[in-house]
Amino acid sequence: MTTAILVIKHGGKRKSEAFDRQKLLKSIEAAASSVSLTNGVANDIADKATASVETWLADKTEVTSDDIRRIAARIVTKFSAEAGYLYQNQKEVL
């Protein structure tokens, strides 16, 4: 990904920031690990979901953090319904 994609934070209350692949990867891994998936499976899901989100981002210059969470959750759910639910609702559940 060569062009920085601006992520507009939830509600616009916090400063926007550039898309951070590692931040997304780690948050998906955390959700997957929280539903008792092995580290290897959690890492695999996080890698695949992050790559899919990056493909979705390819033609965009800015998105909201809610957009990223919604798209990532949809992808994670294909691999693990529980992990997808937890990722989507992480802030309310944790």
C-alpha cells in the first residue's frame, strides 16, 4: 500500500490517523485468541482478514474506523462466528 489512507476515528472526536496494518492485525488476533482459538489459528485469521481489508481499501483515500471494523468483522466471521462477534463488539464486551 503506497498511499496513506486516512482513518477518521469514531464520532470524529479523536484525531484522524493513517491506516495501520499492525493495529488492525493485533486487534483481530486479540479477538480470535479471546474465543479460545490457538495462536496459530488466530494469527491465520488475522492475516487473511487484514489482507482482505487492505484489498477493500485499495481504491480509497479515507474511511471511518467504523467502516474498517464492519468490513473486518464480516471477514473474521467467515472463519469464526464467535471471533467475528467479539471483534465487532469488542468495545462493548471487553
